[in-house]
Amino acid sequence: MTHTWQISTVTDAARARIATARLAAALGVPTLERTRLAASLSAHLRQCLTKGGSWRLTLETSRSPAEGNELHAVVARAPDTRAAREEPPWRVTVACPETPRPSDGGEVAADAAALAEALLGADEDTALVLDRLAEQEELVAAHREELDQTNQGVLALHAELDAAGRAQQEAFAAEREARTEAEKARRRLTFLADASAVLTASLNHEEIVRRLPDLLVPGYARDVDVWLFEDSGDGRAEPAARPAAAVRAARTGRPQYAADHPGRLPGVDDQPPSALDPGRPLLCVPLPTRRAPLGVLTLSPPGERWDPDDAVMLIELTRRASIAIDNAQRFEHNRDIAETLQRALLTELPDTPGLGLAARYLPATHGLNIGGDWYDAFRQPDGGLITVVGDVTGHGLRAAVMMSQLRTALRAYAVDGGSPGRLLTRLHEFLHHLQPDLYATAVIARFHPDDPTLTWAAAGHPPPVLRLPDGRVEILDAKPGAMLGIPLKQEIADHTVRPAPGSTLALYTDGLVERRARGIDPGIARLAEALGRLSPAELDTDLYGAADRILRPLLSDSERDDDVCLLLCHLRGRGRPPARVAAGATPLPRPAGGIAVPAMGSGRCEAAIQGAGERRSRQSPGAAERDETP
């Protein structure tokens, strides 16, 4: 369906507009779309009238398979004009819900009443559009308010997220800092534990003092000076100069920090810088003990200054070092006393015509150099010579005291005479009544210048070993008595053997031959082999050297858990027949190269103690510069 209007005046334009609005209404075009169509058409027609000339409005309805019914409006110049070809037509299309009818879109009268009615109808459409517009404005206002609230919520959420992000960053930073501090604390504790183990591993206070700088430099100090008070008064050197802060630390017992800036270290007093080296900060920490400080440890920082936690750790390390030094000095003092006591207990061996004596005593390598092993040799009133080697169970001062009492008691019993077995029996009764919880072993051999018979007896002790002049070795393992002091009444028997001149008897303690992993029998066999390898010449001329050559292969172990005692008794002379094997003695094969040589040598013998430590000299670990000297 097509409608056409010729437009050359305003009235024609108004009538065409009214006809278009009515046709759109008849086709069911919504009010808003109809008003938009009419308004657009009116605006274009006004432009056409302004341009002048004759114009044509064409309204055409059609049906589209995709969109349905459509209304097409086309405004163009009249086709009979020359300008029609120069100006393109104006077009607009709206959807029509209803099917067009032939009666729709009739002519509009040109009178004023019809135009007024059309104007009022247009106003109704405009009112509807305005109402719709008001609704949309209200809706837009509601949406705007909702959007504003949403924006405010988003802004608040962003603010919260920003605050949460900053808080998370702060938490991460605090966690990193806490981890860093925890790692530093772990390193300090590890260093403190390792350094404490190093310091307490030695019982030599000078060694501990030497190790301190190695531990602290360069990680925690640039240089270290250890001032021990006893080192300053030995009188062998000019007193070393000391910083004033070190002197104050020694007098007050409190750590001091001397620098041109306050240290603010926990538990440390700040002092002016040292007058000797003002540019070098010093931390002076006393070495405390229960009685009084041992000295002062002076350190300079590895950098500009110390971390407060590092200073606390250094003070704790100094305290532990002080304990280690104090314990080492106490041990050295007790060791010196023990060595003096041991030397006093082991007497010189007597000179005896026709008999050479040599003794060696080696304390255990652990603990104090004092134990319960002893040897002795003395004459009886009838001219006989008693030789004895004994071992009190245990180690240390108590064993040494008991050993001294047994040694004294044996000498007292020997004045009344008596054989070795009788003397051991009396010692057994003495020890059982004196110390019921303490036991001992001993072996006694008796020589007499007028009797070629050797009498011996043992109580729980390793058997004597006899080397014959031809190099053969016998183990005198006749049944011994039980240990001295056990709760058992016993009579210890004597045993005899007739050794030829040139024979050598070895008395010893179990520390020489017994090893935990191998037992005692292999050790006795090794002793017999070492004794058999000696030549008669060296036994006659250098009995002490022979004792050392026996000990050397037997004590190849780097450490000994027990004391070692060896007493050699060598019979001088020549031309005597070989000795018989005594009852209960087990001969060992003669070692290769054993040669009988006439005996020679002097009768002079002396006691010796191996392994006694030298007295420790007290020397200063290093001089520092002087502000003042206590």
C-alpha cells in the first residue's frame, strides 16, 4: 500500500504530517516510535520548505520475512524538477505490528478545525512521550542513585582492599624481618653451642685462650685480647698496658663499651673512647667466676658497631669461656698436686749387689695423672729383697691414698719377716677390715743374696714373666690367690723357682697387657715376646732402656684407660746353668736370635715416672695499649 503527498506549502506539510501520524497509529506503531517518526518528518519538512520548491512525501508499507510489517517514509523533490537529480531523498523506516488496511491513511481536510484536531492529537502523543520520558527519567534517577551507591561501595571496597594490601605488605615485611631475626638468632645459638663445645674440649687454659680469637675473628670481632689477672703478676715481664675500660670492667665486674658514640648495648656501661686509640670502639667483658673475675676479654667490632643481640651473645660466650678457663686451671692445679703426690709415693729403688732393678710408671691418659698402681722394692732385716707390684681398683685420689696405705702396711709387715704369700695374706686381712668396698691385686717376689731360689706369690694379679739367660721366656702362672680385700678368708701360697744368673723377672700391672677388645692373654704373650727379643748385653748395661723398649710396642695405643707399671729384676752373673721350669710355669718358644751373653753392668737403679706433664708457665696472651694499669 502506497500514499503520496505533494508538498509546497506549510499547510501541505502539516496535512502530510497529520496523515503520516494517523497511518502509523492505524498500523499499530507504538506511541514513542510514532512520535519520533512524526517529529523527524516535521523537522525534515521544515528544512524542505526553507529550501523552497515542490516536494513529495511517499508512505509505503511492506512485509519483510525477517522483520515483519514495515512503514517506509520517503521525502524527495518532485520528479519533474531539475533539482530532483541533485539532492538524495530522505528516508525513514519503522516497524508495524499490524497488517495495513486499504482504508488507512486517508486525506486530511485543509480547514482549521481539522488542523487543530490534529494538533491536539499530536499533543496527546507528545504527552504520552513526556510521561514515558518522565518514567525513564525517574528510572534513570533511580539507576543513577543506585550507581552512586554502587560507586560508593566500590570506592569503599577499593579503600578496604588498599588498606588490606598495605596491611598484607606490612605483615609480609614483618614476617621477613621476623624470619631474618630468627635466622640470626639461630646462627648465634649455633655459634654459641659450637664455640662452647670447642672451649670445653680442652683442659689446658692456655689452649682455651688461644682458641678464643680463632672463634671470634672475623665474624664477631676484628681483634681479640684476653687479659688473665694471674698472667700480669708473674714478675717475668713488664706489666702489659690495658685500656681504661678494661680496668673498669675488672674492678666493677660489669661489661664496658668505650667509643666516641653511645653503644646502647644491653647490660653494658658506656665509657669515653680509649685515649690510646680513640677511633676504635672497644667492648671489655670481664671473665666471671664464683669468686672473682679471672680477667677481661677485650674486643673491637668487625664493622662500625655491634648489633645489640650480638653483644648479648658475646657476653654469654665470655661467661662460658670463663667457666672453661676456670675449670682448666682447677684441673691443672689438681694435676700438679697429683703428680707431686705420685712422685712422692713412688720411691727410689735400692742398690742391690748382683741384682739390677728398673721401674717404669705411666699414668692413664684420661683424668688426673694419679692412680692405684704402684711398685716398691726394699730389704728385710734378714737381707732379703722384697719387690712388689700392685694395683688398687679404681683410679684417682682415693685409689692413690689406698695404694699408699697398702704400701706402708706391706713395709711394716715385712719388718717382721715372712714370705711373699704370708705378706699378701696379711695385706688381704688389712684391706678387708680397712676398706670393705675396695679391692687390690699384687704380686711379690723375694730375692736373697745367699739363696738362689726366687720365692713369689700373687693375689688376683697377672702372672710374672721370667726371661731365661738363653732367651727363653716362662710365664709363672702357678695358681694365684684371690684379690685382696674380698669377703673371703684365704691363705695365699708361695711359689719358688731357681733362676740362673742373667735371668730377668718382669712384674707388671694389667694396664700394660690388657685391652678391652682382645683380653689379657694376648697382651701377656706380647710382653713375653718383647722380653725375649732383648739381648743379655742390653739387659746388663741398660736395664732402663730395655724397659722402654719393652713398653714401646705394647703401648702403641694413642690412649690408655688404665695406669701402667713395669718392674724389671735382672740377676747378674755368668757360668750358672739355665734355670729349671718351676711348677706351674708355662714356657714360651724361644724367639729367633736369642743369644746367651755374659752379664755385665752396674747395680745402680733409679725410679722413673713417664708422661708427667710439665709445669704450665703463666704468660700473657697479648699486650694491649695502656690507659691505666690496676
